[in-house]
Amino acid sequence: MQAQRYTADMPTAHEATIIDGRAIAATLRDTVADRVQAMQRAARLDAIIVCGNPAGEVYAANQARTCESLGIEYTLHTLPAETTESAVLDCIVKCNNDEACTGVMVHLPLPEHIDTQAVQRAIDVAKDVEGVNPANIGGVIYGHRTLVPCTAAAIMHLIESTGVSLQGAEVVVVGASDIVGKPVAVLLMQAEATVTSTNVHTTDLFSHTRNADVVIAAAGVPGLVTGEHVKPGAVVIDVGINRVRDEATGTTSTVGDVDFESVLPVAGFLTPVPGGVGPVTVAMLLRNTLEACLRSHS
Ligand code: NAD
């Protein structure tokens, strides 16, 4: 697709093109499956979970199925809820030292008595398939694109899928967490975009997003970015995953940080929630698992 740039004086798009994260993820998984088949040695992903993390347990079950379908071995290490930090670290060291294990990840959140950063630091840099070890996060600054944090990699891939050029584009990242907002801001800088990073203390979010060619919403605030925040034709990537309860019906649903209905008639491209960044993030984990395995043999 030809690269395009939008300006505020262009007519409002009738309706944004929905970026189909599920389809993009399926293509990524197919590529991983083909490359896994061609490999000389088995890839094995070891995941560690501490009991009492229902969302993590669902994710782990999905991971097991997906890995199996791609030809990647999967081992889940389940530790009791009352496990200690040193027991988690011991488990990581065992995985690090196990030659058959080529990728390691830890399901978050961990119980409060465990230091998440200490756990992430313990993962062997070469097996860190979520890209959470500070060495891999730091590597992003130097342009190392191998074990990039998965959500940041997914956001970049989704923007690239639109064909919109990032070089010279005004991009606003809403949210500056260590694992999403900051790494993606650095990746965008490497793509030679003009990047504005915003956070909870940003006084006038509107004034930044309204001029942006690309808006990335990663604040964890349901419906934060509305149609009024968005320049006509902009690319809007919704990273948020928020569970909200409708008091009227008593039902619970998953929504993003973008008010989908009001942004749809304004944006040029828009990711849905669910079905946008989420599935591509999972596919990036699998791609990182493949890359880690390939690098372990080179
Ligand atoms: P976090 O809580 O660690 O960080 C939130 C960031 O948003 C902070 O920098 C905060 O200052 C900023 N923020 C809060 N309110 C703001 C506002 N009004 N304006 C501007 N900035 C504001 O969150 P996180 O871990 O980065 O996650 C953010 C969201 O993305 C959550 O909904 C999370 O569930 C989701 N998430 C999705 C994926 C995925 O794969 N789709 C992965 C990770 C996180």
C-alpha cells in the first residue's frame, strides 16, 4: 500500500478502516508455523504461573493450544499462591539452565509479596520472549528488534499494516508505562516519527492528540480517547483492555481506551477491542519464541 500522510484540512473519513488484528495475527502465526517446521531443533516455551491468577490461567491454556498447533513445545510451571520470590527465581534459573527450554515467560500479575522486576531481571536475556528483561528493553534504544516487548512490537506491526508512513508523522502515545508506552515511543522514534509521550499528569491531552497523524491509546482508562480527540483520517491504535460493568444490565464486557463509536467516523484506521492489539501481541510472543530458538543455535 502506498504511504500516505493526513492533514487536518483533509475531509473527514466516512468511516475508519478497521484494522483486523485477528487476521494479522493469523498470518503471523502461519509464518511462525512454517519456520518452526523448517527448524533443525525443537522450540520449547516454558511459562511460569503462580496460582490465584484466573486471567493468566485462561491465557496459559490458550498458549498451550496455540503452541501445540504451531509445533512449539509448551511447559507450564504452576507454583502455589503462597510461593516465595526465591521459589519463583529458582524456577526461572532451572528454565534458564535447561537446554531444551528455548523461551521463558512469567504470567503477570504476580502476588504482591513478589518483586516483579526482580523476577523479570532473572530471565535469561536470550530466552526472554516477552522482552521484559531490562537488557532487552534497553536494547530497543539501540535498535535491536529481536526480543522487543510484545505489545510494543504488535503496535508497530499494526501501524505498518496500514501503509501509513511513520517517517515525519506526528504520533502521540497516551500512557508511558515501562512495558507499553515507553518502549513503543522509542520504536516510533527509530521509525523517525515525531513522538509526544503523554501521561496521567498531561494537562491538555486534547491539544496533543488533535494534531496527531497516529494516536496510540495505552492508559488503561476506558473510552479516554473520543472522536473529538482525533484528527480526521488519523490512525488510532487502542491498546487498552478494560473490564467494565454495565450497571443497568449487570453484564461485564471488555472495552479499550478509545471510545469506538465516536472515533469510527473520524479516524482513517482504527483497531477494535477485542480483536486488535491483543491477538497480535500473542502472535508476537510466538514470533519471539521462534527468534529466541533460532538465535540459541546460531
Ligand atoms: P499502566 O497502568 O502501567 O500505565 C498507564 C499509563 O497511562 C501511565 O503512564 C499513566 O500515567 C498513563 N495515564 C493514565 N491516565 C492517563 C490520562 N488520562 N492521560 C494520559 N495518560 C494517562 O498500564 P499498562 O500496563 O501500560 O496498560 C495500559 C492499558 O493497556 C491497560 O488497559 C492494559 O490492560 C492494556 N494492555 C494491553 C495489552 C495488549 O496486549 N493489548 C498489553 C499490555 C497492556
